[in-house]
Amino acid sequence: MCAEKCRLRELDIFKPNTAQELEFMKSIRLRNVKFPAGKTIVNERASSAQLYTLLEGWAIRHKTLKNGRRQILNIMFPGDLIGLQQNLLDESTSSVETITDVELCELDKNKLWLLYQSFPSLAYDITWICAHEEQIVDDNLLNVGARSAVEKIAMLILHVFKRYRALYPEAGKVIPFPLNQQDVADALGLSLAHTNKSLKKLEKLGLHRIQDGKLTIMNEKALATVADYFESPITPRPLIC
């Protein structure tokens, strides 16, 4: 069960739904599926794809050039929709790949139009999710284009930390960090060598530590100052599942 029993619905970060909305979402759930790390769930330029809600784990959405260079557009966390572009447009404009083991709730994409017809509030929720993802991409573009390498990394670290902790408040100051240096480089438009150098420079400030796949935040306020981080108020977000 997901719509009524899903752990995500117990979190304040997700807005509640009416009984009718929950019943409809129950009707469009097909199954829960699991994929290992490194699995491509959506292929760029694919004309059809399944529609999922990410329940557990991390994924990345990215675009890749013919020479193999890629740009990570955003990092996906539980509650994010996967495959929406292909089901609203003619084809996918990006790929989605898992960076940890994940669990997904597969939704019946053939009932997407019925959702728009019968539940305007859920249709608005999907619009909100699209707008929120666009905002994340906008923030990433600002980060890539206007900040120094050290500031970029500090911003990425804070973004990941705050998104994860909103989902797992019990995590405290230590969270998983499955991104490798190549992932960080591809998210920030940096070379691998520059990323390595800048990570070491930032770590020397003693504000955070990345070790053994974990991120520890020692001084969140000072790290935010380095990143010129502006935190928008957190409002309950929709969950389609």
C-alpha cells in the first residue's frame, strides 16, 4: 500500500489529501518496483516511459552530449515524479538514472488524463511539482553560472543536506552522500580535477566532512555564508502516490 500506508505521508513536508483523492490515487497505483544503483529508468529522447513516484533512494536527471559529457540537471529524492515529461510531451528531454538502490511506485500513465478531468486539485498538484522542479533547475543554473567553484560545491552540499533532512528529520547532521566526485563535477559544470581541488579547499574550512559515503555538517550557518545560500520557506508539497 502506498497512498494510505506510505511512510512519506506521515511527514509534514507532504500535504494531506482528501479521502476521494486517496481512493483515486490508490486506483492508479500498479505496483512497487525496485532497481539497483546505476540503473537507467528513463532514456533521453525516449518516446514512451512508465510513470513513477520515487519512494526510497536517490536518482539523478541529466542530459548527455554525443561525446559522452553530461550535465546533471537535478538530484531526485523520495516524493519526486519520474517519467512525467514523456507522458506529457512527445519524448523525454533527459535521462533519469539511479545513484542508490531505489524503490518506486509505478502509476498507471493511461489514467493521467482522467486525473486531469476528474480531480483538478491533483492536476494542480502535478503542475506545482513541474514548477518546483523548474525552480530547482533555475537555482542550479544560477549556481553553475554565477558562483565560484567553492561556492558551487557549498551550495550543492547544502541543497542535498536540506532536501534529505526534510524527508528524514532524525538524520541530524549526518546524512548519506552517494554522489561521487564525477557526479559533483557534472552537476556543477566543473572538471574532475577542479572539483577535487575545490572540495579539498572547502573541507579545510572545517564546515563539513565527506567520508565513507556520508556527509557531516559541522557548521551549517557558516557553510550557508560561503555558498551565499538563500533558504525559501518550506511549504507542504504534493505527493502523487
